[in-house]
Amino acid sequence: MRRSGSPIPAWVLARLWALGAIALLLGSAAPLGFAAATEEAGGQDSDGWRFEVTPYLWGAAMDGDVTLRGINAPVDVPFKDTLARLDIAFMNRVEAHRGRLGFFLDTTYMAISDKVRTRLVRLDVEMKFAIIEAGASYRVLEMRQ
């Protein structure tokens, strides 16, 4: 599994690649969340601002092969290993609506790390991942029942 002349074993390269892929997978997985909306008493929408805060979680696993500079290695990272390398994660969506106008802010932050030790290589790897999305909306058509 090692290319001649390369001091880094293929399993080390695969582990480092998997760490980076975990960050990408966590960023693209489907979120599971819950919302807490503020409304006036009686369940009626007011003419003022209405806010929703939605914290959510993502989970991911990975299975496949990786090739780096001609070195091939299998990659199998179950969710429990992803969770073990997770240092911190924060995922939240905030929405504000008033009448037909709305705004949102979606933030995701994650830090993962790992240590790899062999006779030839000693690596401490840390990856930080952040996404901030913001936008505005306007309801063109409202249909009430």
C-alpha cells in the first residue's frame, strides 16, 4: 500500500483524507431540527415581527476508497468515529418575519481534530469548518383557508 520513496503509509493518508471528508459530509448532510416560533397569545399572527430559532444537528458516516498521488487506501469512518473526533459544533437558523417581508441567518461551525503517530510520522491535524448564510424573502402571493 505504500509507494516506494514515500515515508507516509497509505493508511495515514487515508485517515487524513477521511478527516477532511468528514467535514464536507457534515456540511452537506440533511439537517434534523425543531423550531420555536414566537406568536401572540391565542395563536394569531400579529402585525409585528415574528421570530423563529431553529437549532439542528447533522450526522454522517463514510465508506469508500481514496487515492492520493497514486496511493490507494480504503476509507471506512462510522458515525461514532466522526463523533469521537468532534471538538465542537454549533448549528442554528434564525428567521424574522413581518407581514410579507422576511430575513434569515443560518450559521454552522464545526471543529474536528485527530492525532496520527507512526515510527516515521507524527501529525496533529485540526480542521475548522464554518458556513454563514443570510437572505431576505418577500411573499408575493398569500392564500388563506
